[in-house]
Amino acid sequence: METGMSAETLNRWRLLLGPAADEALGETESYAAESFAYRELDELLDYLYDREYGEEQGYRRKQAGRGGSNLTVPGWLGKVRELFPKETVEILEKQALDRYGLSELLTDKAVLESLEPNMNLLKNILQFKGRMKGEVVASAKEIVRRVVEDLRRKLESDARASIVGKRNRYTSGHVRTLRNLNMKKTISRNLKNYDRENRRFVVDRLYFDGRVQPYNKWHVIIAVDESGSMLDSVIYSSVMASIFYRLNSLKTSLFVFDTQVVDLSGRLEDPVDVLMSVQLGGGTHIAKALRYGETLIENPGRTLFILVSDLVEGYPVSRMYRAGKDILDAGSRLLVLTALDFEGHAMYDEHAARTFADMGAEVAALTPDALAEWIGRIVN
């Protein structure tokens, strides 16, 4: 069979289609299976993607792929990094963990330390940390710390500006920043220095606004559902709680829950410690979490209760609604977050969300910076 395609094009098709295409391609004059040009790349891709098929479909499980490969996970990872560009490597690593469960990437210390620290790796560490032992745990914690600190630095500045950014225009401040500059006062006080001859405005003193220092702090209570579907929200909630903890204008409490409640407020100084304490999965008892949070409320009028959950209750929902209504009736603000991340793909019980909204709670899927803005609007 003559296709008119070059040998290079046919080799690329063979790489895409896999060994099953050898026979059909072999009928062309330009392709020979024994001289397949991308055999090593093919072997690396087979090692991973053959996991799509059962043994009856040709997945040779004991050989980790077609062609009798003797690759190990570390060997596969090393070759992938040698032969593929960085962007492709990241995709392969992500699919190896997320789709095909190659947890060996996280249980071998040398392999783990060679992976790129990013949000995807952080999520996989949290999911697989129960399988880690000894030195691997220490390496995992260091990766978590690097990713979390990078995330915190990106979020903290805007969060701080949203929450403590209110300025007092009636007192002068000592913090000399452009954001605190009182332009109107500066101009009016320096009008006497206007140089008419040169037609220019001479400023001999800048005036800055002071900060409002609340004598009665707002209390932010964050209750986080730690079921597996809420992983992104668990991460962002922990990081945001640690940021709020650093602000003098807020008192912050954080607890996670499934069918039990674990208060992590005493660990907020270190969000890594918080995240490594999370146990993902299990049932969900939202009513119990709301009742626990209710015991933390000291001044309802200055309490922001934030429930981060998909609202899939594992117990009678009437108890969940009653607990939420009691918090609202006492005078606290209740925000139900169906998701807290930058993706906005919230999966939640829509009926439960509407019920909470009808009783007076605010229900939304927010980004972390939008959460800080919400808090800022209330406390300021």
C-alpha cells in the first residue's frame, strides 16, 4: 500500500497509534516496524498509558507496558525528563499521580525530591501522605512548605489590604506609603508654596492617613469540610486562615470536620502543620460542625462564621438547617462557601445551598482574594 507519506510522518503516526498499528503501517513502502524511530519514547508512553487497558486488552501488567519493558518508576521518570520538554513532563507527572495512581512517585525519597514543587504535587502529597514513612515524610513536608509559602506570599498582600486597608482621614499616620497618602490634605496644606513665576507646585510636606485600630476584634470562624472532593478548598482555607491569624484586627479560629471535629486554631502559625494534620475522606456531619463552631462564638454581633463545604450532609439535614439558623438568629454572619479556590468548579447540593440562602446566609463559590474582600467590607 502506498500512502504518499514520508517515513517520518508514518513513524509519528505509529507513535500516536501504538503497536497495534504496526501491521497496517507495515503495508506501506515507507515504514518498517523494526526500524521504528521513536521506540524509546513509545516505551515510556506505554509504561504509563497502557494502564488504560485491562490485561485482556493487551496491558502486560507484570511488565509495566507492552514490549517487555523493565522500567521502574524512578527510571521512567528520569527518562521522561531526559526526552520530553518540561511542559510535557509536568503533564505526564500529573497524570501518573492523578489518573494512574503511581504513588511510588511520592514514596521514594529521591524521586519525590526530584519532582517540581507545585499545587498539583501538594494535593497528591496530602492524598498519599498516609503511605509515607521516615525520611520521605520530612521531604514531603519541605515540599508542602515551599508551595504553601509561595501561595501565602501571593495572597497575603491583597488580603491584608482588603481587611486592614481602611484609613482614618482624621489622624495622621507614620506609615509613609503611597496607599496611605492623603492627596487632598497634602495639596491644601501646600498651596502657600505655589511658585507662580515658574508655575509649579512645591510640596514641602506630605500628609498620610492613620490606621483604624479596632478595640473589639472581629472573630472569624472557619469550618472546613475535609471530604476528598473539598481538597482545593481545604488548602486555600488553611492558607487564608493563617493569613487572617497574622492580622491584629481579627481573631481567627479554624477547624476541620468529617464525622468528627478537629480544632486546628492552635496551629495557625504554621499552615504546613495544619495541612499535614488533615485526614481526607470519610463521612460528613455538618450539623455537628456547626454546633461545635457555635460554642466558639463569644460576641455574635462581631462574628463571621464561614462554612466551607459541598453541603452533602451524611445525617438528617433538618439538624444542619436548625444549627445554621441558630447561628444566624443569634446575630452572627454566616457565609457558606461551596468552593474556595481559583477554579470555581463547585460541586455541591443545590437544594441545601438554596435553603441556607433563604434563611439569610450568604452562599457563594469564592476565590481567596474575594473572601478577603468580603471580610474587609464587613469589618470596615
